[in-house]
Amino acid sequence: MTFDSIRRKYTNLHVGQYVMLKRKKSNFRVDARTFSNGRASFNCGVAMRDGTDVIILDMCWGRMGTTYPKLEIRNRATFSNKTEIVQSGTGNQFVFKFPSGAIVTAKQMKNFLNLAIFVPDTFRGDTDGLCGRFDGNQDNDLKMPNGNVVRFFQNPSQKPYQFIESWKVRRRYRV
């Protein structure tokens, strides 16, 4: 599902690290990492950046079913006091509230992370990535970095694979 289309959905069954959301006017970004159990793919990690704040929540290490979320804050010396991190009492849910107004939630669901991204209206018309454009136009939600739009919602026979792979993060560009 994208920011602009609640009823229109596509599924990412690919494995790797993908840009879920990046803002064009700032360096705010959310990447998700996925793994496969042989039948499907799942989120096992999330990397987030807002300004100089970089946070990684990782369950991608170890054998599936035996890992737990590891929280890493990069560059603690420059970490902003304006980013809020809340962990549930049971330790399986995290809420990240950023100075930009964006909120990311990550909940451990046995072997994977369930991720949700919420953005304020100030992000409207200023986003790219697998979550779409957030500009009120559902028809351009599957826009690739090169500007081409995959017309999956208009023509389901045109699969969203090219769109998904276009947002795959190459190793040297990771958050």
C-alpha cells in the first residue's frame, strides 16, 4: 500500500534492502531490509535517518526464529535530543518520533518486523520510494528513481517488480 492509495496494494516478495521513503527536500529516509524463509519474504530490519540522527533496528542477524531486535544509534555524539525512541515494556515494539514530524513503528511479530510509517502533511509532494509519492495522485505512486511510472494499478498484468527493484539499495548507498 502507498500513502496515496489505501485500497490499492502490491506485495514486495523480494529480498534485500529497499528505500521505503525518502524526502526530496531533506535527508529524511527510511529503508527496510527483507529476508526469505524459502516461501515468502519478511521485514527483518529498518534503518532511519533524519538530519544527523541515524537509527537501525535489526533482526537480520542469526538464525530465523532466534533473533531479537537490536537497536543501534549511529553517531551518538551528533544525535539530536529531538528524536524520541519509545520501546514497549515487553521490548517487542518501538516507536520512533522524528523532528520532521514523521513516525515509524516497528513491532516484532515472532520472526519478523511489522513496519508502519506515518508522515505529516509537510511531506506532501516531497516523497519517493516504495511508499509512493504522497501527492494525492494514485496513478504515479509506482514512480521509479529514473522518473518512469509502472502502471500496475491500471494494468495488473504489468507486475511491480521493476518498480520494487528500482528502489533496491546498493551496498555503498546504505543509510
